[in-house]
Amino acid sequence: MDELIDIQRQRIDFLEERIRQLEEALMPSSVIVPVEYQLTVLEARVFSHLSSRELGTKQSIMMALYSDRADEPEIKIVDVFVCKMRRKLSKFGVRIETVWGQGYRLARRPSEVAA
């Protein structure tokens, strides 16, 4: 019986580490969200997700938002988050662009565009 418990603990440890890695891929902890943006925890997840890739699809944003829940709301919630974030981020010159039929991306600042 102890051997079975040890095997199960190892499997749980493995799965917990895998979840940690996947969450890090979706929302890298290296992305610092300035506190003055006043984003909620979930908005900060979306910001981190968009900051770490060229394009965030609605599906990938949903994974970043709700990967830790069994039940998730309708995908239209992504549009609601983006709308609220646009309002907050516009004061700081940060724009979220819609890529029609694909998803969203953070607008590139002139200093980020290659010459």
C-alpha cells in the first residue's frame, strides 16, 4: 500500500510541475505589470499573456484566464477584459490592437519597430 501511495505522490508532483510550466508559458512571471496600470489579477494575466507573444488568440487568452478552473464563462468575456484594459492602459500610451479573425496584440511602440 505504501508503494502505491508513493507512486501516486510522484505522479501528483509531476502533474503539479507540468501545470506550473504550462502556466508560466501562458503568463510568464518575467513580465512585470506596473502597479500604476491598476489592473485586476485577471487583467494582469491577460497583459502578461499578450506581452509575451506576437498575438494572443481568444482561446489562448481564455487558457491564461481560466486554466485553473473547471468551469469557464463564454469566450466573449475576453472582449470584455480587453475593453476594460484598453480604457485603463490608454492613459499610459499602451494600446491593445484587434487582429480581426485572429485575436489581440499589444501595439508596438516606435522604438520596438525594426529599422
